[in-house]
Amino acid sequence: MKTTVDIPEGLFKEVKKLAKRDNTTLKALIEEGLRRVLEERKHRKSFRLRKFTFKGKGLQSHLAGKSWDSIREVIYEGRGD
């Protein structure tokens, strides 16, 4: 299959030099790079956020329905004065 890919000029020049040095083609290097990326990502585990809870009874009743700004004021009360 044919496609068009925009490659930054500096990268293109480096790859062309590499291809010449290794007696190969730009196409072969692109294919090799894509195969490596696919293989690497197949084995990468997806990120999973651990469940982490704190003991307590949740939000204090006097903060229920308050804005985040109000809650933050209570959290930082007396600090940085």
C-alpha cells in the first residue's frame, strides 16, 4: 500500500544517510521502525489507577454543597499567613 508521510527535513536527512551507510532503503527503515513500535506497544500494560480509600465518613456535613473554593479555604486555613 502506498501512502504519503511528512517527515521533518533533519530527520529525513539522517535516515537517508543511515540507509546509505547500511546499504538499505528508506522504506525498509520505516517498516522496521513501525514493526518495532507495534511490538513494543503490544506488550505494554495499560495504566490502571489503584483503588485507594481513606478511613472516615466522607465529606464533613458543614462542607456539603460548598464550592471547591470554599473547601480549599478550609483545608488551607491558618497556613501561609
